[in-house]
Amino acid sequence: MTSPILGLRTTIYKVPDLPAAKEWYSKVFRTEPYFDESYYVGYNIGGYELGLQHEVVSMGENVATFWGVEDIEAEYVFFIEAGALPVEAPMSVGGEIKVATCKDPWGNIIGLIYNPEFKGFVPVE
């Protein structure tokens, strides 16, 4: 059986001061963002996305990891039917990229992402 989950794609850090976070992350990762808007900054770090999102949250909900899928609507429904609690239904976040989030039965955030720019890790032979 082949899994419809394609692997890790994105980790997002939610920060209250996006400009300061962008400056700090650009410095420590020694790179500039490929996507830079007032609500979100995205970096391509070794073929994976490090995202900074402007949002003030309580401790414990400041990181969301996103798993790549080809059909985000179908996978989101599958997770909800399996007992996950909906947080954000699939939505476009720019271009062809779509994201959705839910919580597992223990309160952990699970992110799903369709991003045609990130096909995942390909080992070098």
C-alpha cells in the first residue's frame, strides 16, 4: 500500500514581530527569503520550507509542521473523519499553494500542504 502522505514539507514558527524574526532567521540561516509578505516569510532551507508567520499565540501552539499531499481536500476530510479536530480548512495561501490544519486527539497541530514547488527530498546517488 502506498501512503498518500508525501513527507515533511514545511515548519512554521509563529512570531509576534515578523520583521525582527525575518532579520534574525535570515542571519542565522545565512539566506534571504524566497517569499516575503506582511503576514508570512518563507525560506527554502535544503529543499524544505521554514516559514515565519505573524501571529501571537500561547506557548505550545507556536510551531506547526506541514506534511505534503497531492490532494489536500481529500486528505483533510480523511483526517477529520479519522477523529482529528478541524482548525483551518484547506485554503490558498498564494499561487497554487494550499494549506490546512487540524489537531490530533491529543491536541497536537498537524498541517497538510499542497505545494508544487517542493517535491521532497531526492537522495543523491
